[in-house]
Amino acid sequence: MSTAMTIFCHGTKSYSDEVKLKGASRKEYGEEEKELVWVLEKHYQMPSDRQGHTFNGGKLLLQGVGSLNDPTSNRIVQAGDGLQGNTGSSWPVTRLFNMACGNGIGRNIEKAITFLEYMVDHNQRPTCINMVGWSRGGVTCVRLAQALHRNNKLNGIEVNIFAGDPVPGAFRHDTWGLSKEYAITPNVRRYLQVMAMHVGGLKGRGFKPLIPAVVAPAVTVAGVLPMPGNHSQVVKAKDSPGEITLDMAIRFLRICGSEGVRSEFLTFALTKEDVYRLYQEISESVSNDDGTYGQPRPSGIIGAIKSRVSYTRDAAAAGVGAWGYMAPRAVGAGQDGDAYPRYVNDHHHLIGYLLGKPGGGPIMEPRLRAMLNQMYT
């Protein structure tokens, strides 16, 4: 008997290691800022009555490219009747190169496939594979799902993905809408992505988000949520958008069968009222343009030059299929400030509707709405 396998995919530079700590703070990378993948992996614990039915505690951790535990410096191979890890050197120049180019994602996929094939060969076939990742970790989730779909031993296993602002990296984004590399394959039953909306300017051109192309819309329930905030703010629980994202990921993993996501170990689970309050704080900041999210456009000659290379994620968000786009809203537009709340996106609108706020509920793809209702029931 087996159960769900949960795979945690770190983003660039991110890793989990209780030995390799940050300088003066003596804390792990991601611990201080309550980063999405770090929090979920560290607090994941299978219930005691299920531990005998799991393999490796029901989870697998994939370290971030360019980190101190860079995946190109280690690998897992089958040796005899077991698995063996081979560790090599991780030179700073190698990590820097991998950080810039995204090298190492393929090694992480190879590691996961080897691990999962070993489970199947030893009568521990997972009932489903749930994945969560941030940045290039989110891209890893999508590419790993594709590799599972191509694998004869593993292609019949259901996959569910929660991706926090997945970004392939510079020079890897020219054909996202059409590229097979970022297709959401039919083995994926649920796909939920948070897209940071305040990543603009010249930097934004190298930080364009993954735009998922759902291969089988009748099979896959998918949604992309535009969230105010930059690439880090939307996944780190020290910021309001990050708190909402972390809570959403917890709820998503629970409905997908990840039993190790348990409220008694996670101090970050929020009520619907908490989520709504955080959204109202975000709405107020965006409405007042107080600088919390995004930066004012510089004026003069410098501003004119930058405008020539300007980039916003509005166009990228518009490329998401109507099957699962939780639209952003111009805060306050068409809304009576006192009579109706100022919703920043359709998720905010849905939470308000579930709490009985005025204005009715959002128009949303029915299966996506049903999934979100299940998450917040």
C-alpha cells in the first residue's frame, strides 16, 4: 500500500540544509523570510498511523540550481537493490553559471524519476504525485510532469502542481505560448499558478513568467492567479501576498491528498477572514500607490530611455487561456467605494463572496471555481 508522494522544488539559490547555514543569523536560506517551499518542506510530517505505508516519509526534496546544494554536484543512482547518492564538488563559478542559465533542472528531474521508478519497482507506487515549486522550482514541476508523462512506468500516475511565479530565466521565454517545453501534459489533473504582477522594466524582460499551455483542458483543471507584488513578495510569508500564497498552497496540497500537510505542524494556515483582511491591505496599498508594490516610473531622459525597454506582466497575463485566468481588477474601477469592496483579483472577489460580502461572485471557469471552493470549505 502506498500514498501520495509530495515533491518540493526549490528555486534558484534556494535550498534546505541544517548544516550549511547563513553567516551571522545561523539560519537556513529561506527560513528568515518564510519562503514557500522551505516552510512546506520543513513542516511536512506524515501522520504516525500512515508512516508505515510511505516511502521516505512521503516526500522528496529537490534543491535549487546555483545553491550551495546545487543539483549538478550530486545525483541518485540505483545500486543493487537500493538507491545511492553520488556527491561531487560544487565550485562557486559553477553555481554562478547554473544560477544564470538554469543548468541543473535536468539533473533534478533525473533524480526524481530514478527515485519514483525505484518506488514502483518495490511495490510503493504513489497514488498521486503532488508538486510545489517557486521560480525555477515551479518550472521544474512542469518539466518533471512532462517527463513522468513520457515514462512508461510512471505515466499513469495523477500529478498535481502548485507553482509560485514560475520563471525559466533569461533567454528562455521567447515562445512560451506555443512551446511544447511548457505544456501542461494530460497526466496533470490540477494546476494552480501564482503570477507576480509587479516585475517590470528591464529586469522584467529576463524574468518573464511561464505561460502554461494546457494540452487537455477537458482533463486538467488549471488556474493562473495574478498577484500584486514582485517575484519574492508573492511567495515569502513576511509579506501579505506571500502569506496568501502559502496558505493557498497548503489548502491545495491538502485537497490533492498530501497527508503530511497538517495544521498542527503549520503555524501559517489562515482563515478565510484572514485571507480577506490581507487582500484588503494589499488593495489599499495598490489603490494609494504607496510604493509597497512596484516602483514609480522615473522621469526625464532616464525615464524616456527606460520606457523603450519597459515591460509589464499585463501582456503576459493576457496570454493565459480563458480556461483558468483569475483576472486582476483595476482597484476601485467601477466599484462604489463604500458599497462594494475593492477586489484586486478574482480570488479576492471569490473569498469576499464566500464571506457574504456585497457585489456578487466572480465569473470563473466552473471547475476551477469548484476546486477553489473545495480548498476554502
